[in-house]
Amino acid sequence: MKSRHTATLHTWRQSAYELLEGGASGGRAGLFVQAGIVATVVASVLGVTLSSVASLADRYGAVFDAIEMIALVVFTVELAFRLWVAAEHPLHRHMSPARARLKFLLSPAGLIDLAAVLPFWLAFVFPSELQVLVILRVLRLLKLGRYSPAMRALLDAIYQERLALVGCFALLIGVALIAGTAMYLIEHDAQPDKLASIPDGMWWAIVTLGTIGYGDVVPVTTGGRITASLTIFMGLIILALPIGIISSAFANDIHRRNFVVTWAMVARVPLFAGLDAAQISHVMRLLRAQRFEAGAIIARRGEPAHSMYFISAGEVEIHTRDRTVRLAGGHFFGEVAVLRKARRSATVTAVSTTSLLVLDAYDVQVLMEREPLIAERIRHTARERVGEDVLEPKGDIVTTEIEDVPARDSDG
């Protein structure tokens, strides 16, 4: 009886984990939960921001309080569930539930979730002493990083280049110390009230290196102006270093993620399944990106078929004579169209804004000429598929696109 109860509890916990962490794999319910959390984050941060305006706070104070209470309940419940399902995380499954929950709580995501609710509870218990902590509610905006691949990629890029960024910071402090000391020695006699010490000179150097230039300290001697000019040029160089490091790492991370996604999509196509890394790389170099807005027709029934498509993002709807099928990201359609001249037997429409990777028939012919092994595999696959009349819900339109083609064709 106890084991059955434990199994049921484990199943519920797995389901809860899929809802919170599974994304699209959590189904519509998982997407709904994530959309609700994102909406609550945005509403909460917007409410905190607008409540600082006195006129709006007087007029809509009750609305802002209601938004905050709803956010508090949502984020508290979310944190409780995330702690409960922490043991289902693939990296934590070998740990005890208690240790997995502690591991999550001490992780960056866990600390952000804790910061989303803790300031309010502390301010509620100690309203006068810790009222200043309520401003930490704006940190809830960081929760969006869990649902934004771009934000995650940026944070990953910063973490990966942390040593280089620390080096840039050390360089900045070093140059500020040298420039500040030089400015102090040169300008101290001329401006004893503004450059009374080396720290005063460092303040001027940091402001100048950051290209802010408050103007509270301005060199008046020739030597000071020369030092300021050199400091400004050094500031341009020093500022460019971390920007270049982060942007390069961010771009590389985005390209790496896209490469992995594209590789997985190409490798799962029956025509290319089993190809080695070099051969799949040839296929990937021939892909081109194409974007369709919701409602746009990607392919129309009766048109000549000249390309196959990989869905990198979005969703399409395929209408044949007797059925309708929807395909989402990671699926593909039109693979046989790259092998033979044929006419579409289905109309394909973008359900939402859709990004596709397109492989033209001409490029496939070039690939076949360059790679005899790929050419043989494509011809073999075509011979196996010709004669079928199947619409695979998780694959593509197979030979329903081929009309008036003999069942046997040695040319593929």
C-alpha cells in the first residue's frame, strides 16, 4: 500500500516537473503555466514601477496592492512546487530529495525565486525596519531569464567569459590608479580643492575612462590636459574589450544552439538518417532560412514541388484532400519533393509566425554529385518510399506529393 502511494506521489511530482520545467514538452498546460508566470512577472514589476509615481499611487493604490498580493501568492506557490519537484531534475535524481531541494534553492534560479517573495514577507513582518527591501521586488524581472533562450544565452556567455571580464576589470582599476595618480601629481597645486588626494584623482579617472565626463573635475594645466587625452583614448579601448568579449561569446553561443537544433532536425530526416558528421555538415551548409507570418501559404496544392522544409520555430498546418495535420518545431515536410519533379498534393499554411530552413532540389542534386554515398542513400530511400501513400503526423508528406511517377525509377 505504501509503495503504491509512493509511486503515485512520484508520478504527480513528475507531472508537476513537466508543467514547470518541460516547456513545450509539458503540453498546452505547461505552456499555459509558463505564460501565466511570465504575465505575473511583467504585471508585478510594472505595478512596482508605477506605484512609485505619487499621483498614480493615490489613484490606483488598491489595484497595485491587489497585483502585488496576486504575485506574492503565485510566486510563493511556484517556489513551493519548484522545491517539491527539484528531485526530478535530471542532474539531481541521484540525490536525496532534501539535498536536491537545497541544491535548487542555492542555485541562481532558486535564489531569484526566493528574492521574488522574501522581501515582501520580510517587509510584512518587519514593516518599519526592512521596508527598503521591498524595492528588491524589481528583481523578479530576472525570472524571465528562465523562459527566454536569449537571456539564458547572454548569462551563459557572461559566465563562460568571467575570467576575461575579471581581467578587464583589473585592467580598468590599474589604469584608473595610474591615471588618477598622474592627474593628482600634475593638477594638485592648481586645484587643491578638487584633487586633494589620489582617490580624488581616481574618481576623475574612472569617470573619464567610462566616457561619462561629469565635468566636476576638469584639468587646467597643459600636462593635465595631455593626461586627460591619453586617459580618454585608454577608456575607449578598455570599454571595447568587455563589449567585444561578451558579444563574441553571445554570438557563438547562439550559433552553437542553432547548430545543435539544425543538426538534430537534419539527422532525424529518413533521407539523411545514419549519415556521418561530415555528410550532415554538407547538408547544413546548403540550408537557407525563410520566415512566414501567421496565415501565410508556404506551399500550395498543384504547384511544382521544388524544396523540402525544416520547421525551426512555429507551427504549420498541412491540408490534403482528406485530412489536416499540424507540425511544430523540429518536424519537416516535403522531403520527397527534393528528389523528383512533382506537384504538391497538399497546401501548407503557417499557423503562427514560422521560421523554416529550406533545402532546394538543386542543392540536393549538387550534394548528391559531391557525395556518392549520400546519392546512393537518397536513391535507396526513394525506391523504398515510392508507392506508399502516407501522411505521417510526426514526419512529413511522403509520396502523397508524387503524382504520375512510376513506382520503379533507378534514377531516384
